[in-house]
Amino acid sequence: MPTYTISELAREFDITPRTIRFYEDQGLLAPKRAGAGGRQRVYSQRDRTRLKLTLRGKRLGLSLSEVRDLVDMYESPADTVPQLTRFLSVLARHRETLAQQLADLQETLAEIEAHEARARTMLEARRPA
């Protein structure tokens, strides 16, 4: 089974080694230790997959705790129905949050456009004919 160094994973996923160490501190990755004093991290295929899923979850805007729950469920030997149900629940909550943020942004943009239009009108009124 292939193994990976922290540098290899960082390069592959275009992230920093510090990010990988952070995910390790958060319990998302659990590399083996090698070398003198166990200072060198050795990542397994499992760690690589967990990192890939973690990054995917973060791109979806999920919290690290949601990502951890989903990644842990992914590895669970249990039936996939509970995992999929939980995943759909997390995605539904996230969709609601994003929809509200989008509505808020659209309202803010409309207000900005109104202020811009008013400012332009005022400028036009002050220009000499």
C-alpha cells in the first residue's frame, strides 16, 4: 500500500504542510511516525482519502466538525443509509444558510445600486450646463 510524505500531499493538493498538520491536530488525519524519534510523518492511502474528503467538504463550506462527522461516517462499516441521510441533512442545512446569505447579499447589492444611482443624479445636477 502506498505511503506519502507531508510534502507530497501538500504538493498534490496545493496546500501547505501547516494545513495538513492542522487537520491532523483536529483529528482528521492520523499518520504513522517514522525516523529518529518518530519525527517524520508517514501518511497512508486512508489519510490521503480523508484529506481529499476534508478539502472537498471545506470547499462546500462545511465546518470542520461537519467534515469530521461525514468523513468518519464514510469509513464506517455500517449500512450507508444512515450516512447518506446524515449527509443530506448537513447539505440541506448548509443550502439554507447559503440561500439566506445570497438573499442578504442581493439586498445589500440593491441598496448599493440605489445609493450609486442617487449619487450620480446628484453629481449630474451639480455639473454646469
